[in-house]
Amino acid sequence: MFVVICLVALSGNIASAQETLTLQQALNFALEHKVEAQKAKLDVENAQYLIDETRGSALPQVSGSGTLTYNPMLQKIALPDLTGTGKTMVISMGQKWQSNTTLSVNQQIFNQAIFTGLKAAKSTREFYRINATLTDEQLIEKVAAAYYQVFQLQQQLYTIQTNLDNTVKTQKVISGLVDAGLAKKIDLDRTVVAVNNLEAGKQQMVNSLQLSENALKFAIGMEMDKDIVLPNENFEVNAAILMDEPNVENRSEIRLLNKQSELLDLNRKAKIAAYYPTLSFSGNLGYLGMGPYMPIFNKSEQVNWSGFSGLNLNLSIPIFNGGSTRARINQSEVEIKKLKADIEDTRLALALANDNARSQIKNSLLTLDTNKRNISLAKDVLENIKNNYQNGLANLTELLDAEKAYADAQNNYTTSLLNYRVAEIQLLKANGNLKSLINN
């Protein structure tokens, strides 16, 4: 009794260790844990800091400075003879010690480059937001494809196991007939070979399934030591998806390129800003101490202290720089033209992907219908041959061939279902509706 309780508890722990993973759960897990999605979110956060940095350059810039100087050897100058004695007077300049403390303020009044940079920083934030959306969509596409790959192998493994169970039953029946002298041993040997082949195929499928599960866990950012199991889902085939009209301009790829074009245009305007004059205000306030002793912390009357200040209005007018500014503007215009070519090429590629996905959907729907009818026919044929074999009207070869044909029909249906789901992903991507997989 104790052993039974332990086995039940152990089986319960094993079952609980496995994590049932639906497609929606896999997608949500990937969007939260996969490094690509995390980095895209951090880029959006960092874009706000770029805006703050650019805005800060337009605000008052305040700085403080201080110096302490010791002059071991004072410079001397010679003065002309003003007394008529014929002697040149040589005197020392300055003091042994000198300290200087200054507070400076600078404020940009007009600087076209800063204003353009602020607009570019805001557009950069939008760029990274669109890029984060595109990253999520690419991640959804990759995870969904990996998920359906595991689903296909899981279904094929189930088909192999069912075929193996049926063949083992046939082997037991023939073994009993051989023992009773009602069947040939060669028939038993043939069933043993069939069972061994199915066992080998099953092991290969188990290995492939394990590799695909590991690929899925990597795709969603899950630890490899976690056991996952996919639920037995009946994926619905939705032919109405062909009615959805694609909107290329709403695709994240086009929106991202358009935002990049906007940034390149702002970059061109920033270079044009070099032609504009700049106007700024600056001011300083300081305190100067000089004497034969260190001025700091020294109250000697021989240390002299004096304050100073200045207010400045600074105007800079560019006149000629050898054509460097014009060259930089031309370079930025070339980059804009190259990006326009990329946008047109991307539009063509997206239109091609949409047409291919629609064609694949149509072909997959026809193949699914054919394979579904084949499963029904193969099942009927297998049942008839089983009855005929039991009544001596069919041989073993016909029975084994019928079992293989039924298994092939099931695998073909599973493969065509996977092809449909992959084509559906591509069509959802073409229509800009990939995120609908999370909400289904």
C-alpha cells in the first residue's frame, strides 16, 4: 500500500513538473522574456533620455570653476629711467599666490541646430516605438512557426504510436495462429520486422520532437530544463481570412522606413542649420585673491581680494567654410534618395509575400480537404482488410500495407495542416494582423 501511494505521488509530481503551453501562452512568454523584446522596450525608454539630453542643451548652462596658483619665480619687467638717475628700474609682476573662483552662465537664444535636434529626438522616440512593434511581430512569427513545428511532430508521434499499437496487436494474433499451426512463421517474422521499423521510426520522432521543443523554448526565452507539453488542440481552418484586404502602408516595416525617412530629412535640416547665425548670452561672476601668502583661509591684510563680473551677447555669423556644409547637405540628400528606393523595394516585397501567402492558403485548403477524405477512405479500407484477413480473404501484406496507408494519410493531413498554419501566419503578417494570434 505504501509503495502504491509513493508511485501515485511521484506520478503527480512528474505531471505537475510539465508545463502545458498554449500558443497564446508561448507568445506572451516570449514578448515578456525574450531578449529582443526586452531590448526593444529599453530602446523606447532610452529615446526619452535622448529627448531630455537635447532639451537640456537649450536650457541655461551653469558651471563653476576655481584655480589656485603659486608662482615661485615672478616675471620681471624693466621700466625706462623716469628720474634722470640713469638707472633702469626692474620690478616684479604679480604676486606669489593667486586664487580665482568663477561662476559662469550660458544661454542659447537662437540656435537652429538645437531646435532641429529636439524635433529629431522626438521622432527618434516614435521610431523606436515602431521598431518595438516590428520586433514583437517578428518574434510572434518565429515563435508561432516553432510552436506549429512541435505540434506537427507531436501529432506524427501519436500517429506512429497508434500504428505501432495496431501492428503489435496483429503480431500477437499471428503469434497465436503460428502456435496453433494455422499460420506460417514467415508471417510472424514479417510482423516482427514491421514492429521493429515502427519502433525505430518512433525513436527518431521522439528525438526530433525533443529538438523542436528545445528550439521552441529558446525562441520564447524559456529555460531548457523546463518540461513543456502542448495541449491537444483542434486548430480551426478559417477560409474567411482570404477576404481580408492587405494594407501595405499600415505594415510596421513601411511605417518604420517612413519614420526613418523623416529622421533623415531632419538630419538634412540640421546640416542646413550650419548656414544660420547663432545668438547666445553669457555671463560670469568671480572673486580674485592675490598676495604673498596663500589667499585661501588667510586673513592677512597683505592678501588682496577683488570681485569681477561680465555680461556678453555673442553673435556668430557663418561666412565661408570652403563648401563643407554644402557637401554634408548633399550627402544627406543622397541618403534620403537611397531610403526612398528601399521603401519602394519593400512595398514590392510585401506585395509579393501577400500574394504568395494567399496562394499557399488556397492550395493548403484544397490539400486539407483531400487529405481529410483520404483519412476516411484509408480507415474504411483498413477495417475491410482486417475483416478479410481474419476470414482468410486477404494476406498479411495487404493488411500491413493498409495500416501504413492509413498512417501515411494521417501524417499527410498533419503536414498539410502545418502548411496551412504557416501560410496563415504569413497572410496575417501581410495584413498587419500578427498580434491577433495573442488574442485568439
